Amino acid sequence: MAKRAWLKVETLGDRVFFVNYRYVGASLSAQDVGLKGNSIYFLRGGDKGLYVYNMERGTTTLHNPGHGLQDDVAPEMLMPAS
């Protein structure tokens, strides 16, 4: 962290990483938040979907929040205060 550099890893273990196209992100315990570990959750600008990259399989899944929601909605991640 002191070097502020990206580090390539093979696994996140029980962690999940949230990334927004505008912000760096957050790392949380998957068990604590009820999500699948070893995954990166991210949003894309101008897209309503939530994307999940599975580190183990090397695949990305799109979770569509609903067909009635317009595609150009700007998504925002809200995190509870610690």
C-alpha cells in the first residue's frame, strides 16, 4: 500500500472486491456480507448491470436488475458505515 501500486494475485480467498468505474473500490469479507468469495464485483458507466468476475473460473457474469430499468441509469455503490 505504501507504494500505491497494483499487485497481481491469483486468488482473493474469502474476500470480495468492489470496483466502481469512478472509484477505486473496497475489499470485504465475503462471509460477512453474504456474497461469493474470490470475486470482483464491478459496475460500468452507462450500464445498469452488476458484473461479477469469478477469479477461480476466470469468467464474468452479468446480473441485470430488471428489464424495466433503463440502460443509461448511472449505478452507484452504497456501503454501510463501519
